[in-house]
Amino acid sequence: MAVAAFAALVQTVATIAGGTAFGAMTFFGATGFTAYLAMTATYAVLGAISRELFAQPSLDTMNGINFNVRDPAATRKIIYGKCRVGGAIVFFNTSDTDNNFLHLVIAVAGHEIESYEEVYFGDTKVWENGNYVDDETTDWQDHCLLSFHKGDQTTADTTLVSAATGFTNDHKLLNTAYVYVRLDYNAEVYVSGVPNISFVVKGKKILNPSNGATAYSNNPALIAYDYLRDTDYGLGESAANIDTPSVIASAAVCDATVNITGGTQKAFECDGVLDSGTNIKANLEAILSSMIGTVSYYNGKFSIIAHKHYAPVSDAVETSMIVAPIQVSTKRSRKSQHNTVKGQFISEENNYIVADYPIQKNASYITQDGEEMPLNLTLAMTTNNVRAQRIAKLVMEKSRQQMTISMELNLNGLKYAVGDNIKINYARFSWSNKEFEITRLQLIPDPERGMIVAVEAVENSSSAYDWVAGDATAFVVAPAISVYSGTEVVAPTNLNVYKHADNVDRKFRFTWAGVEAADNASPSEPYFKHYRIDFRDGHNGRSNFSATTTETHFDVILNEITWRGQHFSWRVTVYAVNVRGYSSIESNTKVVTVRDYGDFAPDPRQDNFVQGLSDSPTVSDINSLAYDKGIEIVNGTVITYLQVNPANVILNTTEFVYEDGSILPVRNAGSITENQDTSTELVSGGNPMSATEWVHGSNDTSIANGVLTGTGILLGQNFVIKSIQLADVTANYTVKIVIDSITVNGGGQLKVKIHDAETFATLSEQSYTTTGTKTFTFDSVGALIILSVQGTSLTDSIDYAISQISIKQTPINAFEEYKFFTPSWATGEVTWNGLQGEQTGITDSGVTYTLTGFSGANLIEDERKYVAVRLERSSASVGFSQSTITISAEWSEPEIINGVTHNTVKRASITKTLSARIT
């Protein structure tokens, strides 16, 4: 409410108050009772903030704080505590004849700071605690220059003034913390261009009123005190208008230690960045969020209150002070009570990026409330995950204090202030020293009762401030995202040297594990170009020869490179090179002495050699080695296994012979691969039938123009019959009759009857007296039936006209099934594999494709091992399905070859096509 809104009340209230009580009061430039009214209005605003525990900072204050901006109108940053920040680029220029030097001036903060701790180019640390970083790949002192200014400078950066035009001795950037950065051009170092530059800093120095010292601190109470007094970016309030004892007490609350898993930490710390472009209220709320604090204005002064359970004021509220009945609300609205708290903070554990702190929830509260009632709590000035969890939990506990009261007191109520814990003795509610926290206090003039102290308070309890170390849950630091820079190349591994298989003297083959995805490399090199293999003098390291190849092997006759004696040694190294010309590090080196040529094993990747360290490889081992090498297995293939030691010297050889076996396919005898009409329509419009196809009982029936008609039809007379050939299987059939007209004389009916042609047994009999489409079914176990159309009465005749009669087999699921058997002499355990080939309609609705016996224990029938494949299509799914499958089997049998028993691997395969159709 605006101060002017109270103007009409000033005289009246002043009279009531005697006109002198407020003469000395001053508030934001107003004096006397006008100031008092402004103060009471302010109580209402700050009280509302306190009532919601504390207001939350905007997430906008957390976004982009680690990035640089180029904006001539950029706002200034206020840094408190320790955090990682970017800055505003206020100068940008190049020098040197080829513009090899890029000069940047980055303004970090609009005030003096304590120190610079670290510098990052992107996510790479390049400077820390006064020293440039020299990692495995880059000595950053060779590629950049950093000159730091903390904001206390009085002159311009002399190095920059002399190095670049446009920056003069007048550019002092007073009261601005900035860094001069010179980047030395190097395409290999700055692969992505100018990096984003950020700094870990310790921020503003602040006054501690308890000792009068100005020094760096991240104490939230002292930071709030500084911001209230800051005349550049803060409220600019006089220190005389701030309650110093509340600041000192709250600072002690923040510095108190609390137990956490593995040690202790300060209760509250404030680390973060404020923006001068953000309104003062929002910035103050961000600071207060780090200590669950409040700022109240009482008796002409601001008080800063950190979150803790304070001992109640010694003077209790007695019944004699209460001038009106206390109003009680026993339960808060669901909007302001919470059982779950979650949100984001700036994570020091995750290199000062925005992260989610672990959710705090209370299962008991959720059960009481019947659902989760979450609060999204942003902590823009908190960087420790445990402290963020603690704040979240305490906020949740505070919201669970349900009872709120409103009461009116006489002037004795002025002994209390917003934030005080008070005790109330009130016989009406049987309260004895019941504890409440004041959230709002106003002095209200009343024409009849004089001055009234209106108080709002919320129930309070020391249990709402409890925290134990085990309340915190694990915070998982997100792994760094690896971005391909183009400078680091995956190195080949497992360099080996072999005697070449063609036995040319001094001819060697060098092999290695490749770096491409096709080589199953992990990680793989996405921009591979070729390999480079270097041959150096094994004694002095001088290069003698270098070659490139895209293969993972290289053949060379060492004496042809340059002649050396048989005792000469070569130092051979292989590198991977990417498309930008960068090479992998030296990680694969072999020293080869020419005279040792005869001791090397042949390359197992040549011909059908495989090698391993085992002295008794299994058939599965041999199969795996052959598969990995890409050996094509056909009937009669011989695989030579070389047992070698770790030095690659051959210890033993064993031959494995592959022979084809055979697979017997057995088709299910009951398979029905197609379901279709058993007969064409017997009578069909547009397709006239010849009368000779039917047996007539008289001339009163005829077929003309596709219509069967009958006149004066009686039972046993004037009938028509037809013999129909059905499929020679047991099946169910559906008869369809379309009666266009029927005239019934007396009790006559039209009768349609199905007989077995051999036994003349009735399979079905139906009678009709009305027109329309009629259907019925019957089961047939033979191939021939008789259909008759006649009357049902000897005396009452009928007339009819039938335009359609058809008989179709009732649809059933179509399927085809095969069983595949190994030979009877195959005794070993069989490994089956089914490779599907061309397919049609396999994914249609109602289609199942089942493979049985391909895993687990072998299926056995008649002492043979087998698998089964079945293709089935539902009768409700009209269409055609077909699949080709190749079945292969593999097993081993002991076999004597040249007097030596071998585990001979047998393989067999067969290809079949299965189909099923529903029409």
C-alpha cells in the first residue's frame, strides 16, 4: 500500500496518539507518523516474505554464469564467496603481422575481488594457483598469456597497452576485476576457434561488524549485511539503520558446524553471482536462500535473521495482554505445506555447473497427505550438495508446522519483533508456554481501543530444525562429456611380428589391432586416414624407413630397407593418422633382430592358422578363433592351431578338420499350407449354370440366368440334387444360400439337405420360409456329398427363386511345419542356428513364426537330435506368408586321422521355404 494512501488518516490517528509519539521517526525519507505508516506497510511486505519461509531466487540468476558475452551494455556482476564465472569481453583485438595474437579483456566483476583460483578454456584447466597447467599434450604457457587484475588496480595493463592498438594508459578499468588474455594462434591447440574462458574466483571482501575487519568471507549473514549497505549495486542503506546484533548473531549461526557423513561443515555458506541488472529484492532473496534467512524491518532498523531455533523471548504473552480472542487456523493450505523438496544448485563437485541436488522427501508425510506435494526450491547461492540437501530438508520441516494464529495485543506487544519465538499462556485453549514464531507484526491505531499491536505467528518446534548426517543421500557427479577435438588420435594396439608364410628369407609380417569401428575398436577413431609404420635404428633411434597402409598388417624384407648385418636390431613403431594429419601417441613398439627370423611363428591371419596360449583348446575355442579371423569353413577345411607362449614362440601345433554332415528335413504330415474354396459357387448371378449339372425330380425346377427356381415344390417330388466333390480330409464347411423369393402355401417350407454320398447319412438339414441370405455349417469326413433342395410337405407346396448357393471350407489356421534331424550317428552335442532369408508377410497380424530347440538342451526324437520350425497364419488374417530359412548344425566327433585322434568338427545345413495362405 502506498504511503500516500494513508494521508487522510494522519490527522485522525495523530490526534488519537497525542501527536507526539512518532515525531522523531524516519523511514526512507518520511518523518513522523507518515514514516510510521510507511513502516507498518513495510511490515506487511516483509512479513509476507517471511510467511513463505523465504522467497526463492529466479533460475535466471544461475544460467550462463560460466560464459563470456560481448555486449557494450553488459550489466556488472557482484561475486560473493567462491564460484566459477565468465565475464563481459570489453576489448577484442589482434596483433602481429599475420594476426597471430588475439587480445581479450574480460571484465569479471564490478568490484574488487579476493583472488583468482583457476582458469578454464572450455572445460580444460589451463591455469591454477599462479601456475600454467602443463598436461600430457599441452604446456599452456606456450600458447597463452594471462594477466590478472583484482579490481584494486590504479593503472592500465602495461603489457596490453604496448602489444595492441586501441588500449591505452587511460583504460584503467577502475573498481573492475578483469583479466587480460592473449591467445597465441595454433590450429592444433585451438581446434574449435576462440575458447569460452571462465574463472574460479574468490569474490568480494566484506565488513565483519563484530571486529571491524574487511576481508573475504562467504558467510551469508555478512554478505546480506554488505548488500544492504552497498551504495553501488545494493540497497545503499546506512549502517545505523541495520540491527548490528542481529547480523553478528546470524553470522555465528552460519559459522556453526553441523555433522555430515565423514566430518563436519559450516551450517550455511553463500557462494554465487548477482547481476546488477536484477532488482535488489531478487538479489537479496538469492542471498537469503543460502541460509533460509529473512530480513525484517522493526523499530527503524533492518534485522537479518538466519535459520535456527532461537530460544523463546523470556516474557510470555499473558491473557492480560490479549485484547481480542485469538484466531486460530489449525492446518495450513496444501499449497504451503510440502512433503518433497527438489531443485537445482551450482555444484562445486561438478565444476560449478547447474545440477539437481538429491531430492529430499519424507515417506511418513507423503502417507499423511495421500500424495506427493513437491516444492521446487532453487538454491542459486549454494554450491555444496550436502548443504543444499540440508536446506531443502529444513524448508520441508518448516512447512509442516501447521497451526497459525492472529492475535491483537496491547502496547506490551511492542517488546516483540518479527522472527521472535514467543510463549503464549492462554487458558481458553489450555495453552501453557506454547511456542510460536512471529511472522508479521503491525501497530494499528483504533479509535476505541487506542494503539493495538497486531501479531501473526506460526507454530514452532525445535524438532523442525533437526538434521543428522545420514539425512543426506549420495550425489552423483555427472561424467564429463568427451568431445572429439581432432588432435587426439586413437592408437593401434597389440603390435606383433611374425615370419612371413611364404618363407622368403628375412621377410617379416607386422600386425596390429586396428582403430576403426569395423575392427571392433573401443574407442574407435572416427576420422581415420591410414597407419604409419616407422623403422628406426634400434641403437641410436635414427629413422631409416617409414611406410603407410590402410591395412592392419605390413610385410617387409628387412634387409631390403637398407642392408644391415644379422645382428642389427630394428625399433618398429606403428601409429594411426587421422584426416587432419594428427598422429596417435607412440604406444606400440617392437624390437626385431634380423638373426632371430627363424624363431618367429607364421602369422595366424595368413592361411588357416589360428593361435592361442591354451595347450588344450576346445572345439568352441577353435570355432571362435576361426570366426574372428574370417576363415571360410567348407567341407574338408583344415584349421591349424598354434600354441604359442607370451613371447609368440610356437610350442605345439594341432590340426582340426571340418567335414559336412547331413540334415534330414521332415515335414508335418498334417500341414495345410493353403485354405481355399472347395468348390466354386453352384449358382451365381452372371454365371449361368447348365441344368444338366443338377438332377431334377420334375420339370417344375430350372436354372436360367444364374437363378435356380422351383414352382409347386412338395416333399419327395419336384426336387433338385447335386453331387459335390470336397477335399479328402475331415473338415468343417459353410453353406451359403441367397433366397430371392419364396411363397409358402399352407405349412410348406423350403428344405436344404446335405448327405454323405456313400452312406447317405444326413450331415445337415435346414428349413426356410423367408427370403434373405442363409448360412449353416456341417462336418464332412468323406470326399463326396449330395446337396438337395426340396419341399417339406406332401400337400403344401412352395415356390422359390435362389440366386446363389455356395459351399466353402470353414477357415482354419494355415500352417506349415518342418522338423530337421541330424544323422543317427551324430552323437555329440549339437549347436543349431537358423538364418532367415527372404520373407513375405511374416509381420502381418495373426502370423506366428516359431523356432523350437535352438537353445538349451538338444531335443531328441527316435535317438536323433532335432529342431522344429513352424509358420502359422490365423484364419482371420487373409493373406499370404512365406519365409525361407537355412538351418545349420554343428557338432564334434572323435576321428582318427593318420593315427592321431582329432576332434573333428561336423557341419551340415539345409534350406527350406515355408508358406501359409488364408483366402
